[in-house]
Amino acid sequence: MTVITPPETATLAAATASRSTAFWRLKGFPLIPVTILLFIAFVAVFADVLAPYDPQIGSLARRFKPPVWQEGGSWAYLLGTDHVGRDVLSRLIFGARVSMIVGLTAVLVAGVIGTLLGILSGYLGGWADQVVMRVTDTWLALPALTFAIFLAAIVGPSELNIILILGLVYWTRYARVIRGEVLSLKQREFVRLAIVAGCSKRVIMWRHILPNVINSAIVLATLMLGVVIVTEASLSFLGVGVPPPKPAWGLMMADGKKGLMVGYWWLTVFPGICIMLMVLSANLLGDWLRVKLDPQLRQL
Amino acid sequence: MSQEPLLSLEHLSAHYVSQQGTRVVRAVDDVTIRLGAGETLGIVGESGSGKSTLALTIMRLLPPAARIVGGRIMFEGKNLVDKPEAEMREVRGKRIAMILQDPMASLNPLFTIGNQVGEPLRVHEGATRANAWQRAIALLKSVRIASPQTRVAQYPHEMSGGMRQRIVGAIGISCEPRLLIADEPTTSLDLTIQAQYLNLLRELQREHGLALIFITHNLGIVAKMCDQLAVMYAGRVVEKGPVARIFNAPAHPYTKALLGSIPRMSDNRRQLTAIDGQPPDLSSLPAGCSFAPRCPAAFARCRAEAPPEFALDDGRTARCWLAAPGVAQSLDAQAAK
């Protein structure tokens, strides 16, 4: 039996194919930032294989070794060693893992809390809206870092606690944006049709509202990633973040800050560059996504 | 009239009340309408005359500021006014379906057609995903969509306007409702698609024995589609009855003016006829008949006392003192002299 494709379907198929152009060939795609982020992710995943030394064990005999290109440096310790003789490169590599895990999960925690509360508040309105938005206002009035230090002082520093703290501090940004989005979505005809068709509020929020705000949540998450990483580094720097001897970039900077005065610059500069590159890349990607996804959202 | 009508609105009133309770907008006021199974009722009126509010009242989907202040909505022998919300959800989409003003925007851009056409089936009948999908294909076929097997898996943006519209129609009839309310479903369409869509609605109505409430401000559509007509003005039904009777001999001056304002090809008039004045503010209605300030035939009684609904001999009713028993004869007598 021969199947003849109707010409209509054929052109439709062709149109679909041409529309799915490769993502990275899109105009203005931030190739370098994405490469950097992917590289950091790669390093974080394969830290055990890539790091030349154990990041937590050093030997006082070889402390304060400078990077290889400076006098006294050696090829054995490419980026030098710290005050207890630990390899800086290995610590940076494992630090990437900490930053990635803390950054991504904290953004996820904040995103889930904020998106759900934003949808409830925007769609249900009334007292639910009042409660969520007043809490959000209060939250936003608190300086994020001070609030995070306060929470960390209560629950004590650990990686899991840092993630929860950052999630708790930053969910309000999502709640605000998502609520606004929901307010306009719930006036759209397809939501009204769902109401008229007898869908319950739960079904409408879950099936009609949530998928339509996911785009915004993703954009926001990318933009928040930088903020969260900086906050994590700051907390670690202040001694209420990831507890030592775990290698976190902020912690490394804190440890090295005394050495800065006597010329041990590599202890602070390298983790600083890492933080800067990661935050910058995340922000550039976020900016691009925002511009790229927003107008489409309006067009649909 | 021994048979019980499918839908019967009895002195139904829905008012918007401001937060302080100082302003009351009588959006729907003392509306009495009966609609039998399989009948088509057209509701016409200017914007703001309460047509859409009436539709939302029947669905019990009034905005929070509005509430039903009196009357009954008898549907299939039960009063919808005191049904709990959970039971109303069973009615919506299953027994009474609705097509909204802008069917073009009525589809969720993120889901496939099959998903959306099947949604009421899954919500109301607990159909499985696969079963809903199969029935969605059949429904697409019934609204004359070519190659439904392909279309069912596509997204709204891959459809033309006319197709999206028919898909919304398919969603409307998916659970075999008894009553379909179409709230100006053609205003956002161009004329050629309008005609197609109206034909489709009529065919669906015939095939499924649906009762249809057609809300519009287009009298041409009413003439083509409807058996019964209700003319609304300032929240009230000023005249209702069989379409042909009303078109031939309107009893209410407002209906007369409305029919007179339709431009015709044969006209040699230089100017289109408009009804002078503005519709009244629904929160401060005049003491008498609400149409009196604009009515060319108004007399003293009209300004003092609002007319009740008078039954005319041919199954019509009109809210006008001119239709009051005795008045008509005396006016006829005057005209004859």
C-alpha cells in the first residue's frame, strides 16, 4: 500500500523543521558565557579526576608556594599553595563543585517556593494574595545578606543549610514577578474557557497557569544564579557559609585575605576571578534569555 | 405549554454592589426567559445592556463584586441559584457549555489541540488520556476539520483562525451539553469565516439537539440563526418572542429603533439612522421606563412609572405602556380616525 502524503502535511512538516533551528545559531547567542558555564560545570562534575591533589590536605613544608610563572613557583603546583600548603588549583576545581551545587539548588529552592506562592497569590487573589504579598514586601525590605547571616547564625553553617537559607532569602523575587504574570494570564481567554468548561482552580493553576509562567521562572533563575553565587561566596567569606576545610571560593578568599598584604596575591585573586567569571556568564546568559523569551511570550 | 422548558429564568436579577454598598448597578434586572430543548434564543442589545452578565449569571460565574439578588435559574428541573460551587462545576462544560467572545485566543498556546479538546472529557467523565485523544479526533471530524489525525497533535499556532474557532466549538460540544451559550462568538472574525462558523453552529445544534443562546448585537445574525429573540435594554428584557413576529411588527419602540438602524442596500438615505441619546447609567436609572428619555413615543406615564412585562397575544411580551391592554386598542383607534 502506498501512502501519499497530502501536500498540506508535507509543507507543514517542512515548516516545523525549519523552525527548529539550532539554539546556538540564534542571533546574539552568548557563546562565550555559555562555554564558560559549561566548562565550570564540567570541572565541577569531574573534579575528582581533574584535580591533581586532595583539596583538603596540605603540607606545611610547601606552604605559600607562588604560581608557576613566578620565582619560586613549580610545575607541581600550577597556581601555588595556600597557608597550610594546599594546592590552590585543586581547591578551585573542588570549589567549582560547591558553587555549582549551592548555586543551582538554592536557585531551584527559591524558584519552586516563589513560583508556587506567586501563582497562588496571583490566581486566588483575596486574602491569600494579601498575605503572600505583605510577606514579600517585608522580605524585600530586609537586606538580603544581613538576613542570610542572621539565619545562618541561627541554624549553623553547613552546605544544606546554606542552600535552604539562600532559597528562603530569595524566593520573594520570583513571587513578585510570577504573580504579575499570573494576573495578566488569568484574564486571557483560554483561562476563562477553562473556567467555563468546569475546570477546578487546582486544575487551572496546574495545567494552564504554571506552564505559561515557566518561561519567566527560567529567565529569572538564570539572573538569580549570579546573585546567589555572590551571596554564597560572601557568606563563606564572612565565615557563616560553607564550613572549612571544604573548598568554597568565598572561603578561599577569606583565608587568603591576610596574605594579600604580604604579597601572596594568588590566594585571593584566583578564586575572585572564578567568582567573577561565573557570575558574569550567568548574568549575560540571563539577559539574553530575557530578551529572547519575553517578546515571544507576548506574541503567543 | 405542558412540556417543561430546558432553561427557565424566573425574575432573575444580578446586581453589582460597590464596596461601601452605596452604588448598585442593576446589570440584570427581573429577567424572565424560557428556552425549550433544541431551541435557539438570540439576545440582542447595545454594549452594556447586560447581555454578557446574563450569560455569566446563568453559568454562576459572576465576578466577585456581583451577585444574584433574586429570581431562579431553573435548568433541567433544578434551580442553579442555590447549587453549591462543586456541583456547578459539574454543570459547566458538561450540561451548559459556553463559547467566549474571542475564540481565537481561547486556546492555550502550550498544549496540543487533542489535549485541549479532550480536557473537558477528562475533567468531567474521567476519560483516560488515550480515550480522550481518540474522542478528540472524532470531535475534530465533527467540526469539519480536514485530516484530524494530523491536526490533533498540533499546536494552536499551527492553525488558521477559522480552524481555531471550530476547535473551540469542538471543545464546547465535547461533553454533549444540553445548552450552548455563545457570547458574541463572531465579532473577532472576518465576514466569510463568520458565515461558515454560523452554519457550523447550526449544524451542530441540529445534530446534537442543543439549545443555543446566541448573544450578539448583530440583528442580521439573529434573523438567520434564531427562533426566539430577547431584546435587552439597561439590564431588562424589553421585548421577547418569536423572531419573525418581532421583526415584522416590533412592539417596543426600542426594538423598532434597533431594527430601523440596520443599513440596507436598497436605502437611499444619506445618513444612517441612529438612536438619539445614550443608554442610561445603570446605577441611577430614571424613575419610569429606562428607555423613556430616548423614546420618541414616550408620554407622561412612561416617565413616572416603569412598565411591567405585558403579554401580547402572539406569545410575545413587551415592557412598554404602549403594549398595555387597552392602550394599544385606543392608539389603533386614534390611528384609524
